[in-house]
Amino acid sequence: MTARTVDEIRSDVYAADDLPYGSARSAHVEALTDEAAATGERPLLVEALCCLTDSYTFSAESHKSFVPFARLLRMWDEDPGDFDETDTERLFWMFKWITAEARNQPQVPLSSLEGWLAEMRRRYRAAGHSPRAVYSCEVSVARHLGDRERMLAAYTRWLGSDRDAMSDCQACEHDEMGQLTRDLDDAASLERWGPVLDGTHHCNRQPHEVLAWSLLPLVRLGRLDEARAHHLRGYRMVRGDEALGAAVAAHIEFCALTGNEPRGLEILAEQSARWGHEGDPLARLHWLEAVALLARRLVDHGHAERPVPGPDGSEWTAARLRAHVTDEAYDLAARFDTRNGNRHISDCTHRRITAEPLLAALPLGLRTEIIARPAPGPVQASGTVPGPGGRATDDVGKDTDELVAEARHRSELAHPAAWQAWDAAERAGARLSDADQGDALEARAALRARESGPGSLHELLTAAADAHERAGHPGKALLARARAVLGSGIQEDGEVPAAALAPLAELHDRLLSLHAAGRATTEQVATVRLLHARVRTSLLDSATGTPDGGEVPHGAAPDGGEEPCDEAAAAARDAEAVALESELERLVFFVQQHIDAASAYTALAGARELQARLVGRRATTRAISMWKDAIAYHRNARRPWAATTAELGLAQALMENEEFDAAADLVRGVLADEARTTLLGARERSRFSFVLAHAVPGDEGAAPLLDAAHQADLAGESGTLGALARLRLAGLHCRREAYEEAATILESVLPDLVAPEHGHRESDLVQARVWLAESYTATDEPRLAAEQYALAADTVQHWADQGHHAILTHRAAEALAESGMPRESARAYGRAAALWRTVGNDGALVRALRARAWQELAAGEPASGDAVMAEAVHENERALREAEAAGAAEAREELGRELGHTHHQRARLVLDSVEGPPDETGGEEALRHLERASAAFLACGAAGLPDHGRIEVLAAGLELFIGRAAAAAERAHAVTRTLRDAPDPDGTLAGLTEECAEINEAARQALSEESDR
């Protein structure tokens, strides 16, 4: 292989500075350093060694930085002339890195560590640098050694020293200042980190690290929203950086101490490469501490045998991983202690590994697994259970008869906590009669229905029915069998089969006969009739695509494409709805004629709820009245806790009627009522919070959306309502430009929106991909943005309105261009242009063609670029003629200005298609296009005058450049005359006039020089 020249090697060294840090970059620079050394060119070797030291320092191989730095020092001592100004500055700057690296390596003796610090002090003094950076390093060393007195003394000297070129950037200085009080004074640390956290100061390591350090202080101070935001934003910043392992560890520690162990496991799995990062032992120690803490929390929760990610790709359980990393952490800490001569590091390690949680749970808004925690059941050790009013009642000291009486009372009220009372009675040794056993089984079935839906209840309810029959209670038995019909018939997708109607009708007829004989209550007859009506309503909802029972509250998802309408089917559904309403009115009449107990009002409430659902599609005001009636009936039945469905329905109806404040007040009232909230299951709580989020304005919806997502997770509905809550939460983050947080949540929710079993609308999926693409764009990840736009475009390609398809394809092309993928971008712009042509949006068509032309040029195809730009001109002129013929003034003005831009861009394309300055031929061609652009803008009247002036100034400048000074002067004079008396509200025209004057002066000088020759 032919040896490369010094200039070629130097060019590659310079280019390496722009490569991402990591082992690949380090290996590349190592090879360049060897090449540089072989040339014998010492200045080149200096540049390569500086680059190599830099590459090692900010990678997982930081321990290797000592060798190239020592070599640099030796070369400096031999001949400082080999170092230019930049190399000299880098040499002294890197002293800080080497001192920190010596601190991080326990095999480096303390005397050597102090020696590096002393050497830095000596050389800084000799070079005339401020000692500020030296004192900053000393503060860090003293903090590591646990020498608080020395640390504070050095800190005082640090603050008293002047800043100069060797001082750390402001962001890093604020980071170190906050470290002084970290874990000692949270408020003080956060105050010192403030200018980094608020964006005043930043660098390539900040705010990445400070966001991580701030997590636990924020939690301890109760600033939970900030802690959540810092995690969602900060982890994205550090997750792919080899040198930021300690910050990654801080995020795992945060998860372990805030009830987010599943999220910690996700990070652990994603960061598997860090097990092999041993070059920075101090960072590795922090990693081991965090993993040991996380594993310990899992073991404490009773998940010792749970499989977890670990080193070497081996199979690990939580208990085994805990033992492994805890031992390694203490061993590594002991190595530091041996070097440092104290137990400071081991003490810190012990505190971190044995830390107790700060919160039981801090919802992050992410889709994560729910890990069961050992906790007392609803019946506490004291024997307390929630009473009918929601207040706890104490069962300690009660005999079995009292416990059974309490349980019977709760079953009579259909109280949500009835199952707890029956459990308490059974644990106390009570002997239950057949009637009691039936009630206890029904109470447990009701609990299971609240926790996991009505499916799989058949066995419990059939056993309850058998017990009631043995007890001689045929009404209760038939009602339990009716409920069992639904308990066995619910399909996996939640639909109720029509086959349930016949057995329900038969059971209703039997109950009606019993009622006539006085052997069944009005509530029992009416409830089975209601069950029959609910199945019909569910079937109707399924046919219309309407969610059952408020599953998707008002405003839950963006509008998508319209579904095709079958008029005959719609008429049949309307007829069924009318028939159902009539049936329910007859049911209401029956109950009102036969009220035999307060419980009968529960049936009236159920009827009104179904009626409200039916009429809500056509008459919101009437639905509101019916929901209110239902709530009142539940209260008359002395069962206010049963009003949940009605309250949710009323809140949604109020929002449909644009009574958002009333809806919010209603939901807040429920959630603020402790007697109610203690009885709400996670599914119900999730729905209330979701509705509240849509009733309140703007950012106020964030907190209830977080709660809705968290409660949905607890209820096993992460993929359905939880996904919708997260989607809406991400939208709020996008609107307030918190794109890192939005991206993290959207990445979490996308799998649920894609999964067909969750039944999400395509419009939800498209909206998620668009928001995620916008977030990626804002966080400088254009390739990922392009992927999301393309996937969204694929989803909408069958929608009737192809405008969506065109917009998304166009955005994908823009993102591909931003990613530096011109060929792919050109193809995408071609697809977008074809779609815009189909849609009939001529302006967008022209813009897509222009953009494609530039991407063709960027791909090295200037001829293709020129052809596409010519097509853009042709399409623009065609559209403009059509607009003029149609008398469409607005379209004519838009397309006229677009034509000006198209000619202008064609001129630029001509100039950019050749390397170096344009020759006369190329200049003349570009001038022709500029003149056409100028004329197009001038034809737009006053609105086009600023663009006309800009183009004329460009043309005059081009004429001057290609040696036509007289023509340039003439054009500049003409522009000045045109713009002189035109309105100029923002000073644009005045600026163009000044440019014309400068061109005139340059032309005068050129003509004078030509005359002299």
C-alpha cells in the first residue's frame, strides 16, 4: 500500500474530531496516530495524539488516555514549537481530564493522583493560566476522598480565582458546584444546577448529567413533575453515550426508588453493553450500585426468582444478580478505599445499595409491566374494612354472628367491599348458610368483574345460583344464573354474543312468574330485563363502532378517515335503537308500579343509563337529563357507589354539550370524595381521570392523564385506555415543545397502538407516528423522523382523502433530506409530487418538484436535477394559466409568487451545478432565470415587490461577478428607482436599496479600473 501524504492524514485526523465517541472512533484514531508517527512529522503526531486522548477520555476506554497524554507532555518538553496555538490549548485543557481519570482508577496510587494535580498546578502557573481549573480539580479529588475540609477550602479558592480560557465551561462548573451538596442539601444542589437545568448553560455533557443527578433531590423535595420530566428527557440524552455510564446508573437508581422497577429493568436490558465497560472503574461502581439496588428491590417485592438481564448474556434471576453485583460493588469500593486510605467510598456504596424507596409509585406515563408488591390485602392486620360509607370499620373483637350480619348487610346493598366482609367472617370461623354462601360467591364475582371484566365468572355465579336454590331463594338463584350467562359468554374482544339473548329472555319470563307469586323482587325481575337490554345495546354499539359504556371518552382520539356508510344498515340500527328505547320505557313503568324496596331504584338507574347511551347520539341535552336521573336513582337506592357509570356518562355528555367546567367539577367531586375513591377500582379510577383530562384546558390535563395511564396499567388495560391516555399525554408534551419527553412516551405506546388485538383506530396510530416524527425532528434525529413519517404514509394510503398521504410522504422526503440521504429523499419527493398532482394541489406539487431537483443535485445527478426543475417551471406555468382562466385571484397570486421562487431556484441550481465560480455561459443562463423570477414577482404587485427587489439585487451582483459592471450598475439604479417610493413597513426595501448602493460603488470602481487599463 502506498504511504499517504501528511495532508491526507491530517485531513482524516481533523475529520475524526466529528465522529461520535466510542470504541470505533478510538480504533480509527489509533490507526491514524500510527500513520502520523511513521511520517516523522512531529506537528502531525501532536494533532493525532490530541485527538486520541480526546477519543479515549469520552469513551469506555478512558483508562487508556494516560499513554497518549504522557507522550504529548514529553513532546512539549522536547520542543513546544511542535504545538500550534490550538494544540497548546488542548494540551493544557486535557490536564483536567487526566486528573479526573487518575481519580477514577483505583490502581493509580494516591501519591500519583496528587502528583498529577501538583503537575497541573505547576504547569498552569508557568504558562500564566488562572489556577481556577486547578482548584476545581482539587475540589473533585477532595470530594472523592471524603475530605470535606479540603474540599471547602479548595472551593473557596476556586470561586476566588478568575475565569480564563482554561476554566471549565459554565455548565460544567455549575455541575461541580452542585455536587458539593449532593445528598446533603438538595435545595442547594438544585439551585446551583439551575442555570444548566433551565438551559442558560450547556455543553456536550450538560444538561445530560445534571438531569440525572437532579432526579432524587427533586423527588425528596416533592417536585415530582420535574423529576418525571428530567428522567424522560435525560435518559434519552445519555443512553447511547459510552462515557455517561454514571448518569445512566442514576436513572436506574431513580427507577428503583420510585416504584418504577420495570422501567429500571428495561434500561438494564437496553444497556447490556455496559457490562463490558471496565475502563472507568468509578463509573462502573456507580453502575453496579444501581443494579444491586434495583435487584434488591425486586427481591424485597418477592420476585427473587424472576429472570432479569445480566452480564455475559447468561440467565440471571433477581436474587442471583443481586448477589453478584453487590459483591463486585463492595470489592471495587474496597479497592478505592485501599488506595484512598479510608472507608468513604465503601460507605457511599453501602448507602446507595441499601437505600429505601422514596415513593411507592411515581407514574412516568410509560407503558411498563406492573410488578406485584407484597402488601397487606384490603383487610388490614387490624381487621379493618371499608364500610358502606367508605369509612373503615373495625372487625377486631366482633363475634362471628356480628361479622356475618355485617357481610349480609353489605351484600344486600351490593356494596363493593362485601367480599371483604365475607372473607373476614370466614377467617373468624363463621359457619355460612347456603344463603350466605350464595351471597359471598356473588360478592367475589363482583370483585373479579371489577378487576378483570365480566368474563370468566360463570363458575362462581353458577355456584352462587346453586347455593341460593338450596337456600330456597329462587329469585336470587335465577338472577345469578342470568349473570352467569354473561359471565361465560363474553368474547376475548369484549363483545357479547347475540346467543345470550334467548337464555336471558327465558330467565326473565321465569322471574316474572315468580314475581307474580311474591317469590322474586322487583329488582331481580328488572335486573334480568336490563341485562337483556344491555346485550342488545352492546350489539348495537358494535354495529355502529361506538365504544361500550364510555370506553373512549369525549375527545379521546383525533378524527381519521370517514368510514363508508351503508344507508340500509344505518336505518336498521336506528330502528333497533327506537325499539330499545321503547322497551326501556316499559321497564321503567314496570318498576315504578312495583317498587317494593329501595333497591328497586337501582333498576330504574340502569334503565336511564341505557336510555342515555341510546339518545346521546341524537339528543345530548336529553341524555344529560337521563344521566342525572340515573345518578339520583342510585342515591335513592342508597348505593351512591353504583353511580360510577352514570357519572362518567354525564361528564362525557356535558363535554359533548361544551359544558367543560361542569364536567370537570363533577369528576373532581367524585375523585375528592374519600368515601367514593376508596371503593373505586383501578378501571373506574382510570376512566374518571381520563375524562377529567379532556374536561380541563391545556396542560392541566397532564396530571389526570398520568393517573389514567397508571390506573389503566393496574387494571390490566395498558394496551387500550392506557395507550390512549399516553397518546394524549405525548400530545400535550409536543404542544409545549417538550419533545424528549414526548418521544419517550410515544416510543412506549406505539406497540399498543399497532397491536390489532387492542382495536385502536388508524387515526390514533397515525397521530402517534406524526407526533413522534416531529419529536425526532426537534431532537435532531431526522432519520428516525423519516421512518415514522413513511410508516404513517403507508397507513393512510387507502384513506379516501389522499391529502394526508401526500403531506406525510412530503414530510418523509424532507426528513430524508435532513438525514443526508439525497437519493432516497428524491424518490420520496417524486412520490409526493405524484400525490399532490392527484389531489390537485398545484402549489404543493411545484414545491415537491423543486425540492426533488435539489436532492437530485445532492445525489450527484445535476442533469436530472435540471430536468426536474424544468418540470417544476412547466407545472407552475400551467397551473398559473389555469388560475387566470378561472378568475381565481387568490390562487393566481399564490402561483405567481411560486413561479418567481421556481425561476429563482432554477437559477441557483444552475450556479450550484458547477464547481467553483460560474463562467460567463453559466452566469448568463442563471441571469435569464433570475430575470424571469423578477418578472413573476413584479406581476404580483405590491405583495411581490420585496421578492422582486431581492432577485434584482442578486442579478446585479451576478452581472458584476461575471464582468458586466455597466449592466450591474444600470440594474441597481433601476431597482433603486422602483423601490424608492414603495411602502416599507419593516425596512426590507431600505436594506435592498443599501445593497444597490454598494453594487453601484463596486461597479464604478470596476469600470474605473477597466478604463485605466
